[in-house]
Amino acid sequence: MAKRLKAAERRASILAVAKVLFADKGYHGVAVDEIASRLGVSPAVLYHHFPSKEALYGEVLDTLAAQRESYVDAALQSPDDFGSVLLRMTLVFASSVARDPDYLKMEMLSTLEGAQVARQFFESHWKSFSDYIEYSMRELSQQNAVSQINPRTAGLMFQGMVREALYAKCILHSSRYQSTHLPDLITQLVGLFLNAIQYKE
Amino acid sequence: MNTHQAELDTRGLNCPLPILRAKKSLSQLTTGEILQIRATDPGSVKDFEAFCKQTGNELLSSSEVGGEFIFLLKKQ
């Protein structure tokens, strides 16, 4: 039992170190030898737990997926109009990224590297927002509660806006936005978005 | 085997849409009626467990066949 626990601990430590390195240098920028060296073990130990660097990268993504934020609370709390749910979802997402900015770094690097698995993973995360915005705006436009903007374009605008705010606050630590707390910045941006689509509650 | 009175197809959609649509569908059912939900988001398994815990509706079953998830929810 103790041996199994030790193996699980070793596996977790490999994943933690690999995540930091992948976030700093991207998939192609990290060699298995470097991960092993950082852990103070031989590459054979790594290969004992993960058959390849690709498998290890996939596991890092799976671990991130398992820790994925839940929007159930955001969806069920009151008030439950489109704008309120969207704000709560975005605040949940932003606080989750702020807790672990490696997520955002890996996303940034995977976009440049064109790693298909990673791209699908990160696109799936943003899909929660694009799906929700598209579907809701179609319904709301029938009630004249939003302007006649292409919902897909609106979703893209939203994603760009939020992602840029997260880069500024969580990766670049931009001095320009230093005095604004992340939740306040997100609240202001969601307000701007709702104004832009002329959302009427 | 449980028979259901209503069906909801949320395949291809990510959270929170399946949850919001389930909430809407359940509001149109009466107590004791069953809603069948189909989904493809792997996160929907945890999401519907949390949904039922919070709303008091009963998760009768949760199954997966070939990457598709089927949930049976009984309205309370």
C-alpha cells in the first residue's frame, strides 16, 4: 500500500514539474531529460510512469481538465438572466486562471506551436462561453432584448476581451491595470460587452 | 427500466448550457416525471450530479456509450 502511494506521489510530482516547464517553454521547448533533471531522477524513472513526452503532456492536460471550473453554481444562482449568469461564469473562470496562471501560459504557447491536442483542450474551455453567448443571443434577439449582431462575432469579441484582461493581470502583471482588482476588471468588461450588444434584461 | 416523459438533446454543448436547458425542461414537468438528457461534454457527469444535489431532483441513472452520456432525472 505504501509503495503504491509512493508511486502515486512520484507521478504527481512529475506532472507538477512538467506542467511548470511546459508552461514556461512550450511542448517542443522541453526535453524529457530536463524534466528528469529538475526532479533529480533519471529519465528511466519518467518513462516508467509515462511512455513518452507526448503521453506526459496529455496527462498534464487531463489533470487540468479534472480541475476544470464548474459553472453549475453560476448557472443556478439568482438572478438567472443572461447578463448575471455570464458575469458569474466569467468571474469563476478568471479566479480559476488567477490561481493557476500556468494554464494560460500553456494555452498561449500551444497556439503558437500548433499542438492539436492542446488546442482542442483550450478551445473546449472557451466553448462554454461561445456556446452560452451564441445560444442565448439567438433567443434574446427574438425577444428584441439584444441588438441584431452576429452572435458568433459577439462571442469572439467576448473571448478576446476576457483573454486579454487575463494576460494583462495574470501573466504580464501590467502596471497599467495594477490598481484594478481582477474581479472588478472582469465586472467592468462584462458590463461593456452587455452594453455593446445592447442587452436589455 | 425507467420510461421518460421528456427528452433533451444537449449533444455538442458545453456547460452551463446543458444545465440551464435541463432546468428549463424540468420546470415544464410535474413531480415524479422523468427527463432523459443526452450530452457529449465529459464534464456533464459531475455537472448533473451537482445539479441534482443543488436542486433536489433525483439522478436516476448516468451512463456512457461511445462518448455519449445519457442521464435520467426525476423531477421532485
